[in-house]
Amino acid sequence: MTSARTPWLGAAQIALPLMTLALVIYTLHGAFFFAAREKVMGDVQRIFYFHAPAGLVCFLAFFVTFIASITYLATRNTFWDHVGHASTEVGLLLCSIVLLTGPLWARPVWGTYWTWEARLTTTLILWLIYMGYLLVRRYTDNPEQQARFAAVMGIIGFLDVPIVYWSVSWWRGHHPLVLKISGGGGLEPSMRTVFMRGIVTYLVMYACLMVLRVPLGRAEEELRWLAERAAALPRRQGARPARIS
């Protein structure tokens, strides 16, 4: 049981972190020096360029978990379990960014850090569901059961993603509807440009963390397999027979 380190993977593990760092700096510059200042909210609106893209790529991460979970249950190929596990961890990181940056924007705009309106509440539920995904993996020491339980959570948990996305349209709340399906978004051209930079930055960050985390999961599986093989081997040096003097 071996996993060869392919040349493209090694190159990606070097190039993607550098690309991520460059894009973060590029997006920070755009958010603070290129995008127009919002007339009503002022500079606090600049949090949007990190808050909203993180949410969108978070949805992508949980969609990958959803697909990987279905594929694992259908094939029992542990590679897909590693993909789902890694994507959940990255998705939780992005969801945490959303939940942290949102209150920073809400305090000066709404006058409070948190209100139990639809978008915030469903996003918190989404975070808790995928935290549960990680917790069920510790429910048992059996790797197959861990993967199976987590896959079921990954499929069920994704049902909350469309609820989060459409919550602003379905229920009245304070959260603004910035992007519209028809009629375009309410963004000035420079704002839209920086918003797209933010999406690209988080996409590259997601890819970077995935190419680092998935091989780590496979290495952990190999280490566990080797430990089980070693424990199953007969002891080469048993107790020596007593000498008769």
C-alpha cells in the first residue's frame, strides 16, 4: 500500500502557497486602495471583499464534500473519504471567516454584533453541522465506520447550503442582498473587480489547502496500515528456554 508522490503534486504544493500569498496581498491592495468608498457605510463596507467571497467558496467546499461523500459510499474508495475530510476542514475555516467578519461589519452598521436573522442563523447551523462531521469521525476507532458516518453527515449537511444561500430571499431580515440573479449586482465596477479578486483568492487558497491536506490524509492511512501490519506480525524474539545447568 503506497502512494507515489507525483511531480505535478509536488509542484502544486510549492506554487499554490506562493500564489495564495500574492493574491491575498493583491486583494488587500484592491480592497483598501482601488475599490470605491461606499457612500452609506463608508470604509467598513470593505470587509465585504473578504466576507462574501469566503462564503461562496465555503459553499463550493461543502459541495465537494457532498460529492466525495456520495462517491465514497458508492465505491468505498478511501481516497474520496480523504477528499471529503479535507474539503470539510477547509470549508469550516472559510465558514469561520464568514462568521467572524460578519459581526465586524454588523456592529457599526446594525448597531449589534449578532442578530438571529435568517442568514446568520442558518450559517451558524451550517458551521455546527460540519463541525459535527469532524466529531463523528472520533465516535469510533474503526476507520471504515468513521468514513461511513462522516459521509452520511456530509450528504445531509449540504442540504443547509441552499437554505443559507436563499435565506435572504425567503425570509425578511437585515442581511443585504448584494448579488442578484437577474438585473445585475448592486456593485460599482471597481467594487465588482475587487469582489472577483476575492473569489479568485479564496479559490486558490482552497486548492492550496486541498493539495496539502489530502496527501496528509493518505499518509495517515498508510501509517495506520503499517502499524496494524506490524502489530499482526509474530514476535521474532520470544522468551528463550531456560538453560539446564
